[in-house]
Amino acid sequence: MAYEHNIQWVPHGWNTAIGLAADLHLSAAMPVARYVEYLTPCVYLDAIITEPFKPDAEGYLTIPTKPGLGIERNREALKRFGV
């Protein structure tokens, strides 16, 4: 609906790194999305993937390019946090 009405849309990607990866991909596909809100630093967000998201000098995150969501889960951390 945001796209149909030309309204900027900002997803809140602070739930887990997996959700953040999904939000980044979704935002990249939405012409009316320029940002993704996320929480940092956050142990459970950062630890559950093998390569945590890091903002660049301007505060932007790179959209993962590997297959699927572009991330690899850290299975030990998933067990530790019960995710």
C-alpha cells in the first residue's frame, strides 16, 4: 500500500539478524523504502550469524549477496539464545 500511495516505508529490522537480512532485501525491492531501522550493538542480533552486520562510515548496511537471505547462521549462538 505504501508503494501504491508513494509513501516512504521503513521496516523495523531489530528483531534478529535473520529478520534484519529479510528487511534489507525487502527494502531493496521497494521503490519507497530507503532505510531499515535496526538495533546495534545487540548481542543476540549480532551473534546468531557468522558475519554480523556492520554499518559503513555513513551508517548504511550492505545488503547480503550470498544465496537465500545472504547470511549464514551461527548454530552455537542459536542454541545459546534459544532462537
